[in-house]
Amino acid sequence: MGLSNAAIIVIVLVACLAATALGASLFKHYKPADGETPFSPGYDQKVYMAEIRRGRPTRATIGPPTYTEDTNYTKDTGSS
């Protein structure tokens, strides 16, 4: 028993939609509209990736800065 006619039609329609979506995305990527710039990572992202490639520790791997409480601080309430 083979596939029914309805199943074949659904498969063909889904394949056509997938091919159209793929073609549109590739066309938009390689030939953007006038005035539209392709995606480019920012400066911070480029620096971060360069540090990762060199194997250097980054801020994300070192951890956040730690703060200590100043025990010598006294709040001035203004009353005597």
C-alpha cells in the first residue's frame, strides 16, 4: 500500500514551503535590501571572542566584584 493522494499533496506542500523559506532567508542574507546592513557583532563582542580564542580569563569567568562592608562608617543623624 502506498501513500494516499492527500498525504502526497501535504508532503509536497510542506516541502515547497520549506524550500521557499530557505530561499528567502538565503537571498536576504546574501543580497540585503538597499540601506540594510547585515548583522555585525559589536566591539565588546569582538573583544570578548578574541579573549576566548586566546584562552585568557574574562570577566565572566573571573566572577563579579566582591564588596566589603565598611565597619568604620557611622551614620550622621543630625541630632546631638
